[in-house]
Amino acid sequence: MNQEYFSEKTFDKMDYTHNALAKAEYELCHFTNCDFSNSNLADIKFIDCSFDNCNLSMTVMNKTALQNVTFKNCKMLGLHFDACSEFGFSVHFDNCNLSHSSFYKTKLKKTTIKNSKLQEVDFTECDLSSSVLDHCDLMNATFDNTILEKTDLRTAVNYSINPEMNRIKKAKFTLAGLPGLLDKYDIDMQ
């Protein structure tokens, strides 16, 4: 059975919480004001697609292909990006709430995440090299064996990164961000 294919289609104000999005390949499609919360996007392929003002919280993403996909103004709580297809995985986030999501062992090289809430996100063993976390809130995010080489965290806030447990060579931080690199020492800085 051949999988359906949609190209250059706009999906606006669709509710996929009860009627699932068709298992298909979507290329150059735009999803605006759609509700995918608690839905199943497993085995669906998104290529060069954009999601604007969508709710994708708690969506199942087993083997979901996200190839050059942009999310803007989206609510994306508790997503397991580590379950997505690794082939061609490329995402961009702007003004999204990704709190409680997991990027465990995910390759996010050269990824841009802007103005987003990443509270309690799991970046364990994630490759964020040469990425930009611009004006992101990383409160209680987990960095363990994470590759942060050449990553720009100059405008990120509330992070706690142990330099001994992560690769941070040539990463960019501001002087104001140094306490986030020294948390493990429990030093009183004033």
C-alpha cells in the first residue's frame, strides 16, 4: 500500500486530538493553529514543513521524520524527540515552550532555538555543537555528557552545566552566565 503524499498544502485550525492526521509524507506544508495534543504522529514524514501556533504537547513521535521543520509559537510539552527518525533530522524553534521534552542522544548540530522555554528538558548525550540557544530559559535542564562545543549560550539563562561532565570547548558564554558553570561547587558569588 502506497503512503499518501501532500505537497504545499496549508492545514489551518485543524483539531487532531480525536481524528488523527493521516499517516503520510508532508512536504512544504504549513500547519497553523492546529491542535495535535496527545495525538499520534508516529511514522509520519515532514519535509520542509512549518508549524505556527500549534499545540503538539504529549504527541507520540515514534519514527516521525522531521527534516528541516520549523516550529514557531508552538506549545510542545513532554515530547520525545529522541524517538524520532534520525535520518535527516533537522529542526528549528522560535518562541516555543519545549519544557519537559527529551533530546536524549539526539543530533542537533547547528540548530537554532530562539526565545524558547526549555525548562527541565533532557539534553543528556545530545550533540548541540555549533548551535545557538538565543534567549532561552534552561531552568533545570539536564546536561550530562552533552556536546556543547562552539554552542552559543550568551543570551541563554538559568542553565547549570558541569564543565567536567560535558564537552564545552569554544562554547560562548557571558560573564553573567558563569555561575551556571560553577553551580556544582556551591560557591557563594556576589
